[in-house]
Amino acid sequence: SQQGEEDPQALSIQEGENATMNCSYKTSINNLQWYRQNSGRGLVHLILIRSNEREKHSGRLRVTLDTSKKSSSLLITASRAADTASYFCATPRAGLGGNTPLVFGKGTRLSVIA
Amino acid sequence: DSGVTQTPKHLITATGQRVTLRCSPRSGDLSVYWYQQSLDQGLQFLIQYYNGEERAKGNILERFSAQQFPDLHSELNLSSLELGDSALYFCASSVVSGNSPLHFGNGTRLTVT
């Protein structure tokens, strides 16, 4: 079953603009992760945010987590054509348990136009 | 490079056949996961192994089975293949699941004709 759902399904922006993607999930979690997938390739881990964190940065990426609303957002600042990819949020299937697999949303397809 | 190796990269086979997909996890990772990605279903968790033992099951069909060997490599066996089994099959590995990042291979693209 899907835990996280990304919104929007697709996003098209100009190079240099910021891109924001949202993720909503259903049950309590101890962490949430974001991944990127270039067309037809494996997913690449971007960032992990724990339930006691509200915001985390990694380069041009900024992730927020609101556990009261069961939602997260991924912001990519100053986007580049190379950021074109699908972005997925993932949460532990068992929510708060350890050693549990991740379940993924259906992703947001980001197109950055040069 | 994630360190996770999947073979073969592409597989074309006919309905009713059986195939085996292979995965070598990243060095030091004890957990191996299999995911299926299709356009309509998204990325679906199939099964997880931890240090040779089955740890969790997802939406894995009875026609599918997997195992993890003592050297930690894993194989996913798909039998009595149907057209709907055509998809990208990913293997991922991690040190401990759920609380640590997954490292994905580049997948095996299975086409059933």
C-alpha cells in the first residue's frame, strides 16, 4: 500500500526557478526520505529527515517535515536542466518500527527547461 | 555508482516462461530489497531479506520467489510470466532498513511478449 503521495504529479519550470514538491503520508513515522530517479535508472537517495527534525538542507535542497500535518516538502533552489528527473518520497512501511522496508509514492516528474 | 549490481540489464522472454534476476548488494549491506516499477503501479515493494533470512513481504505474487545467499547476493525468480509482469525490477540494499538510505541498482528491464 502507498504510504506517501507526492504532489504535483508533474512540474515544469524554467532554469533558475525554484521547484517545490510535496509529500503527504498516512501513519506516524520516524523518518522520511527523498529520492531522485533519472529516466530508466535506479533511484538515488537525496536526503533523510527524522521525525524530530523540522528542516534539513543539503546543497540546493531544502526539506521540511510537519508531523502534525503528516506532510513534507522538497525545495530545489536555482534549478538546472540537470535536475530534470522524477522525485519520490519514501517512508518506513511500519511507520515507527526499525528494520522495515520503505514504501514510495508515485513521484513528481520535474522538467527544468533551459 | 551505488555499489549495487544487477544483472541482466534487459530481459525479453515469452509468456509462461521463467527468469532469474540477480543482485549483488553494496559491500557491507546486509539488507536486500526487491521493488517492481511499472507505469500504472509505481514503485512497489516486493520482498526484503536481511542477512540471508526473509524479513518482510510486500505485493509479491505467488509466482515470484526470492532468496538471499550466504555471500549476501540475492536472486528474484519470476515464473509463469504474464504480459503484466513487464516492468523494471530494482534491487536495493542498506545496512539497516527503514532508518537508513537505500542504495539502488540500475534495474533489470523485463519485457514479456
